[in-house]
Amino acid sequence: MNLKNFLVYLFLFFFSLAVSAEELKVKNQNTEFNVYTGMFDFSDDGKKSSLIGFQHQNEDLNRDTFLGNLSPITGALITGDNATYIYTGVQAQYKIGAINFTPSFTPGLYHEGDGKDLGHLIEFKSELQFSLDLSNDSELGFSYNHISNASLGDKNPGANSYMFNFLKNF
């Protein structure tokens, strides 16, 4: 099965979960899963690649602060060139009607596989995500991120990526 078919099946699977949960009127939802797909390093014609990823947020750990609502997140992504990034960090959440704005910062571990050499094992991901509420427990969104090693390595080419997100509360 190629990556494109896999992504279609994955989207359909999570869409069916959204419909099922809405029918069951799930209460006390405290865990959010974010499944996303997009283009890794779209600004580098030589090394751009498709990506797929997964992120978890436990809403029991949310804290209201002077910066807004903050919560820890953990996730991983893999590219079509077998580059992987495993991360954990923090995100802020701002709600403007049915639109959600979610910036995040996550340090993590990067392995280039057959993909782009980012210059170091430790990389930092800064991300902006916009999503739209589909129901009480589902969102559809778009995000942009930049992964960089903050000059920890001898080189620091960075990678710019965009993703389409499906978020689901359980």
C-alpha cells in the first residue's frame, strides 16, 4: 500500500470515529488526539517529502496562566523518506468563536533516515495551528511549523512544513 492510500484510509477511519462519538454523545472527554498529514520541508525542492504524524494532549493537565490556557503535548511524525521526529512540549490554546488558534513549542529527537540532514539529534519545533470546530469533540485544521536545532550542530538548515489536521477528543 502506498502512502497516499494509507493517508486516505487513515482519514476515513478518524472521520468515522468522529461520527460515532457524536452519535454516542460522549461526556467527560479529557484526551485529545491530533492526526495530521502534509509536506515536510516544502521550501526545499531537493528534500521535500510527505509526512504523517500523531499528537496527544491530556486536557486534565491544562493550566490557565497569564499566557492563556497551556497544556503539555507529545507526538511523533515520519516522512516519506523515513525521517522521524519524536517530541514533547507545550501548547497554548486560544478560542475565537468556532476557530481555535494553537501555537506550540516542542523540543524533540530527530533521525534523518533517507531524508534531510537537519544537523543535530536535538531539534526544536515551533508551530502555529488554526482549526475549526466540527462538533463538540472534533476539529479540522491547518498548521505550519519550523524545525531547527538552534545552532546546536555544525549546520542548521531547518525545515518548514505544513499539515492538515484532524483533532478528536475522547
